[in-house]
Amino acid sequence: MDSIQGDKLRGHLENLVLAALRKGDAHGFEILKRLEVAGSGALQLKEGSLYPALYRLEAEGLVKAAWEEGERRGPRRRIYRLTAKGTKRLEQSRSEWDVFVRVIGGILAPGSNDLRTFASDSVSSNDGLSTNDRFSTKARGAHA
């Protein structure tokens, strides 16, 4: 399986983090591990992109962070938890994702209508011409 990283993740990282926190509070490294496991090793996330995303989510009130309490070896860790606002955003994002997958999947699926057919069937105006017909008429007029 090809890895998913960089540009392929752009715009999805925050939602992935919210989904990982739906399973419970976690520190940054634990969030990375959860996503790695959930993605069957195909997600290639780096701490350098995770922490800015966590800070953005915290600034928006979608997650809350607190320093881990109690004595432990090693450096202190910030524990992140999903807020009610974050849970609501995650549900909204899941609905948007379902629509995105259905639309894009319908276009990319083998055997789906090609885009020319889709465009000509879906858009028409008061003149009764489809977009494709209107384009062809203009093109013929320009060459006449």
C-alpha cells in the first residue's frame, strides 16, 4: 500500500486528529500512534505537522490541553482532549466527508459516466441548450 503523506493529507489533518481524540485523551505521540494504527501504517505523519495542527485546534476551542499531572520519568507531556465543540465539528466533518467521497468516487469510479456526458446532462439554460450544445454552437459560429 502506498503511503499517504504531505499534500494528500492537507486539509484533513485536523479532522484526523479530532477522530483520534474521539477514542480518549492523549498526548501528541499517542495521537500519532493511533493514526498510524488506524491507517494500517499508510499514514505518514510527522510531529512537525501534528503539533501546529493541535495548536490550531486548541485556539479554535476544539481541543483542550493540560500538562500531565503526577510524577513521571522524562519530560512533561501535554494531554489533549476533545471538547464538545470539537465533537460537533468532527460530526460535521464526517458528513461533509461522506458527500465528498460519494461525489468524487462517483466521478472516478470505473464505468462511471465521463465528464462530458455529466456536464451536458446536468446544466442547461432557458434556451433549452445544454452546456455542451451551447459550447458547440459558439465554436461553430466562431469558425463559420
